[in-house]
Amino acid sequence: MTDASRLPGPFEHAWGWQLDAACRGADSRLFFPPVGRSERARREREASAKRLCAECPVQLACRRYALEARESYGVWGGLTEDERFADTGRRPRRRRTG
Ligand code: SF4
């Protein structure tokens, strides 16, 4: 679960980077794979999301936000939840997939 105490607060300068996000209007299922899909399908969606992130002008701001907020789910800043938590010694709770 995202640690809400670590969110930056309701300030435009903290969230304004989202206005330039390459994923604005994209299918959110690429970034947050639906529950009940196969592992292969999840990996394919993550790869598609990462391709979009690689072209995104705010990738670093997005990644910084996700790391600071400890976003537990989805692809943020080109990193999956497993990648974001890799050096913390703890794993995010993954929703079960089929
Ligand atoms: S880095 Fe990826 S998830 Fe973050 S704003 Fe850009 S496209 Fe969206």
C-alpha cells in the first residue's frame, strides 16, 4: 500500500509534472495490470508501459515521486513495483494473478 504520509501534499509544483506525462490518456491497464491475468500477459503489459515511459519527458520526476511515496503497484517512471522495492529488502504485496 502507498504510504500516504509520504505524499508531497496538494501543491501544484509537486504534481505539475503529470501534465507533461506521456501516459496521459493511455490505457491505465498497461501500468496497472488487471487482476486475474497470466504472468506472461502481465510482463507484456509492463513492457509496453516501459516503452512509453522511455519516451516520457517527466520520467525522472515520476520515478522520484513513486520511490518517495513507496507506490506499491504499477509501473512508474519506467520501473515496476518489484524493481522499485528491489533494494529495500521488502517486496510489495502483489495481487494474485491467474
Ligand atoms: S514515466 Fe511512465 S508512468 Fe511516469 S508519467 Fe511518464 S509515461 Fe507515465
